[in-house]
Amino acid sequence: MVREVARTAPLFAALGDETRLAMVARLSTGPPLSIARLTEGTLVTRQAVTKHLHVLAEAGIVRHARRGRERHWRLEGSRLAEARQYLDQISKHWDEALARLKTFVEE
């Protein structure tokens, strides 16, 4: 469990930023996007987007591929699946704890 927490914590830390979470949401709805495309319609600079993408990449959430002079960024679905599994596991523990509490209270 400790090893799992250590592996998962950077993932949640990266997702804990509003800008990065918005970028993940945007990348989840379509094809890979360049930094220029990720900045369209936002007040975030290209430099800031680049910084946020590198944080997401360090956590294994996104990857890039070069297309000419641009990098196109895409989600790495397996890391998001890990986050979901971890949250499902925590949810299961809470459900079990609440069931024990309910049994205790009813007895």
C-alpha cells in the first residue's frame, strides 16, 4: 500500500492544479494538440502551458510526439486508469467502513 501511495501521489499532485486539470479535460476530448492549440481561448501563456505540460509529463499523464517543428500532446490513458483504480479502492474501503458503522449502530 505504501508503494502504491508513493507511485500515485505525483499523479494526484499534477491533477490538483486547475490549469492542468483543464488541459487534461481538453486533451481527453479529441486528437493530440500543439501548445498553440492548447492556449487558444485561454488566458494562459504558451510558456505557462509548456510548464504545465512538463509537470503532467513528469507524472506520466501526457506524452508528446514531434510533428515538424511542433510537439503534439496527448493523454496517457493508463496513468488516468491507475488514478481511477486507486480512487475505486479508497471508495470501497469507505463503503466497507460505513457498512461496519451501520451494523454497529443498528446492534
